[in-house]
Amino acid sequence: MKLKVGILGATGAVGQKFVRLLENHPWFEISALAASSRSAGKAYHDAAHWIESTPIPIGISEMIVQEARPGLDCDFVFSGLDSSVAGDIESDFATAGYPVISNAKNFRMEADVPLIIPEVNPDHLILIERQKWEGGGYIVTNPNCATVGLTLALKPIEDAFGIEAVSVVTLQALSGAGYPGVSSLDSLGNVVPFISGEEDKLATEPLKLLGDVSEDGIADRSFPISAQCTRVPVMDGHLECVSVKLRRKGTAKQLEKVLRDFQSPDLVRDLPSSPEQAILVLDEEDGPQPRKHVLTGGGMTVTIGRIRPCEILDVKMVVLSHNTIRGAAGGAILNAELLASKGLIPHREELASSA
């Protein structure tokens, strides 16, 4: 029996990506679509300005949108809510006993909330036990879209060499701003060297993701990350130019081998949304490129190229990840699959019958 899924913020850009990626999912089925009171009561095809490249899945188009509040007929919820409203709504659902897998920033850095990339830190799920919502629900988050590619690239490097410092300059796609996003007059033929709050997330989230579990919670890494973030006229795909100072001496060739040899943990490898390779190192000298490589592994693979010595730090490279798949809805779905595989998402009907 498939787990029933509710989507909070179902009419928005991230919510629509959830709808598309969950079509024919082997473990999950959409049973509830929720949004603001403006959309509640409408058929989904009337409430959502559909921007995905494929039609609304059959069976979803006529589904009636509900208001985003507890009482939805589902076993857990994905949150694609804007951060301006996500905090209170996600809290309400956790208090009502729902597992909440969130794409919003509101709870990412809370000490008792797991911030998860399954290939990087599945052991951080132990933090769920520290959460004390009245109804027994919990919140699990996935990182900022630019954080995902950077952290997946840093994970094998930190394990093999240790990291002393990181410098990253991002070239982030327009789709990362949601819909309608950046105006055409600002984006076409232009680069905007500012994305509100983005640099702070890149400087802090990887340190929690790469941290170690201890009796006191997560011991974050402490190396500095200098981030400069830009918005560029690309539809999908966040490109990052990364330089790393290593704690233990290593060459660019040695670092490249570590990245090529990276394998996902066994418990992650067979999850439905897990790509064959979480990291793919490219041989061509002019890659990765968003147009060519962003959909590698169905958009779940991080591609890396141009690994070479850095004249200021030790090694530099270029990293590409799909911001709305790996960095948003697809990453959250992989988190839910990990939770389900560990028995952390029960069927609510079974809970009710055992109460």
C-alpha cells in the first residue's frame, strides 16, 4: 500500500515540481493538494498557473485544492511553501502528528531539526528523536538549492583530506527565484550579483550537513566559507566555481580520484529517486554546462569538471546541480524515501487503529 502524500504550497513552482516528480512514484501517491485560502475550493488546473514542461498528471488536474492546515487525508506532507508562511503552517502540521518534509528555510538550522542530503548525512535523522511536537509529528528539511551541489562536492573531499577553507562563486539559474521570478528587464543579457540571504545560507548550511552527530546534537564543521552569489540568464542549473584549501596535503589528481570514487551509502543507493551516480566527474575540458549536463541522472546527479590546482588555495573546480530537482522537490522526495525505508513514516490509518 502506497503512502499518501499531501503537498503544501501545491500551486507554486516547487509544489508543481513535486506533482510532476511524484507521478507514478512506486512508494508514494498524492492524496491531498493544499495552498492558500485564495486557491482552496478550486480544481487544481484552475488554481495553478502550470509552468512545468509536461501536462498536469491525469487524476491531479481535477483534484480540489484544500487550505493548508491539518486535517488533510495523508500520511505525511511535502512543504513547498514560501518561507514567509512556512514556519507557522509546518509547525501546525508537526503538532497535529504529521511528518513534514520541508523545502523551506525556516527550520533548517534549528538544533533538533535534521538538515539532510541522504548521500551526505543520513545519520542526522537521529535528531527527530529530540523533537517534542505535541502530536508526535516531526520536521525534516532539505538544504538551499545552491547548498546541495556544493556540499555533495565537499563531502568526499572533507572525508579524504579535511577542509580548511572554501571560496565559492555561484551562477544561479532564473528558476531558483520561483514564478514569476526575476523580471525580464533585470535578467536578459544581464547578471545580477545579489540574491537575498543566499550567501549566508551557503556559508552556514554545509557546516551543519558535514557535522558529526554527538550526544549534544550536531557538532558543525568550523571552516570558513566565502560565498558570492549571482543570478544569470539560465533557465535551470546552478553552476558554482569552487576553490578549496585542504587540511591534509593532496594534489588535484588525488582529489579528482576521490570524487570519481564516491559512492552513496548502501541504505541510499537503492531508493527510487537515487541516481546511479550522485557525483559524476566529467572528462571534457569545457564542462559542466547547464544546457548539456543539468539533467544528468534525471536531474539528481551533481556534475563536476575543471578540477585543477588553485593558485591561491589548493584545488579549484566547477560544480553543477539542478536547482529545482536535486536542489528542491527531488531532494525532498529522496529524503522522504530515506525516512520511509527506515520505517519513520507510518500509515496514519494504522496509527489510528492502534490508538
